[in-house]
Amino acid sequence: MVSLTRSVLLSLSVAVVAASPSISFAAAPLIKTQAPGYFRMMLGTFEITAVSDGTLDLPVDTLLSANAKQTRAQLAKSYLGVPLETSFNAYLINTGSKLVLIDTGGGLLFGDQLGKLIKNIEAAGYKASQIDDVLLTHLHSDHVGGLLLDGAIAFPNATVHANRRESDYWLSTERMKTASANSMEFFKAAMSTLGPYIQAGKYQPFDADTMIVPGVMAHAAYGHTAGSTVYTVESKGQELNLIGDLIHVGPVQFEKPEVTIEFDVDRSAAKATRLTVFSQIAKSGQLMGGSHLPFPGLGRLKATSKGYQWLPVDYTTHLN
């Protein structure tokens, strides 16, 4: 009898709810935030952590050397449009004895859309004070802006490194006097962000093809800037080539690697370098990381009849 009574009451409750359309539960609010911007994988015995500094919308149809209409059509093939939301990536390399950061993002030089590097480093389980070396692919604003935090050195225990040609170019007050209006901000950003490290004796320039720390080699990749650098990270026969700004717009420049961008200091040299480096990476089958490829910006290149195909890395939990 008790079971029957409960069954009847349940049926009545369902009937009441069904007959009362005004009865509803409050909708869950939209969260409107993304997960912490880091992605981790192993390279031999090295731990690689891609870290996001954020994204920016860029008018790539007016920045690339290709016809604007053609650029928009090429983006449309990937269901993308302009402005194109573009990633700003940095990379942490834990060699077991050194913690190395490749590039620092734009910091607050581009408003509040970037500047998420330190927060995401912490979300990834590290602290800025643990970083031993900061390696810069070049000194453009979106790679050096994160060197400072609230006007002070963001990485107090780190030594900063860049190609000597790069710092000789962007830290030259004489060269800045003759710079175009478009490049003036690059000079100012390089001087203001790198200056405190130089004054503290924490900047060490290097010449091309130099081992910065064991397992991390710097290679000349001139063209985008005077001293642009590709860093090759190697452990147990596995390689990761961190190419900085050799490419900005994957859906266009993978298929048409001859396309350059307005930010290239020497467009002819930038194109030649990209063609050479892409060919080498595709033949080797080794990993590549790009500063402006969709986060985490890690994958491999496959040569095609037209250019290259980008093969992003799979998500992984194999971190042993």
C-alpha cells in the first residue's frame, strides 16, 4: 500500500508540473572566459609548455602582400574572415636543469587583449621567478612587451638573450632617427622593455648558430627583422623548431609561402628564409612552433604540390 501511495503521489507531481508551464528553473549564466592558456607535451626528456599571451584581431587582408580579395577568399576556404583573430604564443622549455622562455608576448603594449602570459605561466604550474633564461626570436613589440610587469622586470632571475644583429638594430638611437613612422613604435618598445635588463646586466646578445643552453640552439633566420632567430630544441633525437614570425597567417602562407607581411623589414629575405626553413622542417618531419599560429601553435609541415599542409599536434596526457 505504501508503494502504491508513493507511485500515485509521483504521478500527481509530474502532472502538476506538466500542467504549469510558468514553472521553470533559472538559466545558468554564461561564463564568458576561456580555460587557462597553456598546453603541455614532452620532447624527449624535455617538458614543453606552450603559453598564450592572448589573441588580437588583425586586418590581415591589408597586411599581407597578396591581393586583399584573394586573401579574403583564401581565408574563406577555412571558414575564416577578417579581421582574423590571431594567437600570440610563447613557449616554456624545462630541460630538467634550466627553465627557458621563448618570447614574452605583447604585455600591455596592445591594450588589455594581450598581457596574459604571466597568469598563464602560473596556471601552468610555474612562476616567473623560476625562469632562468628568456630567448627572444626578435625584438618586435609583441615578443618583448611581456619583459616588463607594472613597469618593472617581470623575470627577476632571468638572463635575456637575442641575436646581436637584432639588438644592434632596434636599440640604435641613430637608426631610430631615420626610421619610418610605422616602425618607430618597434624601436621605442625594444628600448623601453629591454633597457631595464641591460642596466641590470641581464642581457647577453649572441651571434648566429650558437648553443644558448644545452639542448637549445639558435639559428639565423634573417629577413623578418635584421636578427630574426629560429630556436631548435633537441632532446633524445626529437626536435622542435620555434620559428617566431616566419609565418603569421597559416591559411594563406602555408599554401602560398611566397606571401610576405607588412612587418617584414626585408620582404625578399623573409620569403627566402621561410621557403628554406619550411623545406628543411617538412623533410625532417620534426615539430614546429609558430608565434602566431592558432594556439598552441605546435605541429608538423607536410609538403604539397602547392606549398605546405599544417598538421597540428594532437591533445595528449602522456607526460611521463
